Amino acid sequence: ERLAHFGKPNLAAAVFAGPGAGIFISGILSVAISALHLDAAQAWLVYGVLALVLIAAVARFLPKAGELHRPDVPAEPLVLTPALKRLVWSYSLAGFGYILPATFLSQMAHARFPASLFAQFVWPVFGFSAVVGIGLGILTRRWLLTQQRLAIVLWIQALGIVFSETVPGVSGLVLGALLTGGGFLCVVQLSLQYGRELAPAHIRYMAGLLTTGYAVGQLVGPMLSALSTSLTHRLEPALYIAAIGLIVAGGLVFRVQPALSAKTERVES
């Protein structure tokens, strides 16, 4: 809404590159913190000061009271159509599928290759890939329908998990970080965009509903990892289930909805 206020709605997708940039910066900063041998308390202080600086930089751009558009006529009650339900399930599975590799790729790198410099850079690579993924998503926005692009990105993330487990050496973890990280924010942006296309009068409600499902998936993921390590003493079963979840998530949304026009499908959030 803020971008629409300034007449630049096409920049909405680029906003999602922000978290990726933050991940990259925090990862590089952690390498520096490690090199300086700071303890955990000092590291938290460094991150806290950085957060305060960034808040001060962006606070003046936040919308003020009365600056956001409020419709004069209340929208009709939202009906959760089959397409909307599939999207919610898909996005919930996306939260479940991404959280395990995002959480454990760095640990896997340290465990498998403790002497490798790459182990320290898994998280920055993940964040940088997320920014690149958003850029590629913007470039390809006119080639496919939103839900098709979303499905492809989810399947690419699943492929990243499989590669991290099956490709030997550091190469497998590099591919895992690139593919899983590259789709991380694309999935968020495309899911919210598709929700807007399916229910244009209920953008905020859909954002809240989708985010709730995503959060539930993020909670279930670590519980599965704990169960996997408890029963098998290995994380790999949980990772493969996460990959299957992402494959199913893509299948839920790939189907083209004939009720939507091509023009409506290509509206960017």
C-alpha cells in the first residue's frame, strides 16, 4: 500500500529482497565476530546496535496515521475457495519444508567439513541467494502464471535439499544453500501475490492467514527434526520429509485456475 501511495507498486517484489540482504549481512558479521573471538553476549550487543541503527534509518519512512488507504465500502465476506485452501496448505508446507535446511545447513557444514572455510559462509550464501532469487523472479514474471512460478520455486527448494544430502563433498551443501536459499523469499512473495490475485478484496486477511500457516509449518519442522534424531540418531529422514513436503506444496498450486484471466494472473503485488 505504501508503494502504491508513491505510484511505484511494481517495486513490491523487490521489498522481499530485504530479508535476504539482512541474512547476508548478519552472516558476514558473524564471520567477523568469530574472527575477533567475541563471546555470545558481545555478539548480541553488536547485532542489537546494528538493529537500532537500521530502525533509525527506516523509521521516518513508515506510514503515519491516515496515510494508508481504507476502503469506504466494506468488502464482501471472504469465501475460502478450493484454490485458496490449496494455497494456504501449500504455504504452510513451504514453511515446514524450508525451516529444516535453513536451520541446519550451517551445522551440517560444520559437522561434515570442520576445517572448511565454507562452513562459515553457508548462511551468507543462503541470504545472498535469496536476494538473487527475488531478482530472477522479477525478471521472469511475464513468462508464467504466478502459481506456476510458485510451484517451480518450491520444487527447486526441494531439489536443493536432495542435493545437500546426495551430492558428495562441499558441492552438495553449496547447491543446497543456493537452491533452498534462492527460493526462500520468492516463495513468500509469490504466495502473497497469488493470494492477492485470488482474493483482491481481502489482501490483509489473506496475508495474516498465510503467515499463520507458514508459522505453524515452521513450528512443526523442528519438532520433526527432534523426533528424527531421537528415533534414528540422524537428521536425514526429517530432511527428506521436508523435501517431500515442498514437492507436495508445489503440486497444490501448480494447477492453472481457468476462472482467472491471464491479465489478472499477472498482476504484481
